[in-house]
Amino acid sequence: MMILITGGSGSGKSAYAEQKICGLQQGTGRLYYIATMYPYGSETERKIERHRWMRGGKGFRTLEWYTGLSECIEKEFSGQEGAERLSESSILLECMSNLAANEVFSPEGAKEHAYEAICDGILHLKEQAADVCVVTNEIFSDGMVYDKETENYQRLLGRINAYLAEISDVCYEVVYGIPLRIK
């Protein structure tokens, strides 16, 4: 099963995503948390620490991976044993907006091939893992005018989010801590 969860900053989407993926975990399958926020300053370090605290004691194995989602999957789940482990696992990827920004703006990123790199990685996860939950951000409602580079990033994230909604089994938007099923 694939679940997409979106919402604004501070909406409660992370807590809801953890609840959903933990509820799907079955049998001996492992829980993986693919963390995509690059720690580039004290604010992001505090946010990362808060998320670590939130998922503490829930059984997640955290994979910190900022670009190259397909490479992460190949590295962590290579060989027959890795493929079997992945097929029984539940994976939470947080957050798509960070992964997209990393792919576009970091030196190691896919740059103009970010859409393909991200969508291929997600499709690979969906096809091979027992369950996948992807968290993304609603960044399109603020009415602000941004520079061209930021607008290009927003369009990219919009395309990715539309693709994720299309291939997901269910989609939720979390507003004020309340999950609203939209698919």
C-alpha cells in the first residue's frame, strides 16, 4: 500500500504519517524512516532532533539520505536477503519537499533530472516494499511571489506531488492535526 500525506508546516502531518505506517507494519517486517532533511544549520538540526524524538521507541531504522533515492534503495536492500527484507518492510519517507530541494540545489543532486530521479525512486519503493508512506508539504497557498528559481522548484514539487497522488492508494491532507482523506 502507498499513502501520500500532505499539509502545511506544523500541521501534524509527520505524527499522522508515523501513526499510519506503524499501523500498517505486519509480522516480522521492519520499519524504515528515510530522512531527507539535510542538517545545514541550527534550525534544521533542532527540527531533525524533534523528529528523532517523535519516532523514538517506535522501532524505526533511520536512513539519512538526501539525494539519489534509487541509490539508497540499492545500497540498503541489495542482494536476495535485502530484497526479501524490503518486501516485508514498511517505509516512511519524510519529506518530499526536502528531497526535491536537495535534488535541485545540492551539488550531488540530479538537477534538471530531479523529477525522473525522484519518481523512479518512489516507484521502485512502491513496487518492492510492503508499504510506503510519503510526506510532502503544501507550499502553494501562501499567495507570495517568488523569484524564478523558487517558482521552478515549486512547479517541480507540484508535478511530483501530482504523480505521487496518482500512484498512491490513499492520500490525506492534514489540517490543524486533522487528517482529511482526499483519495
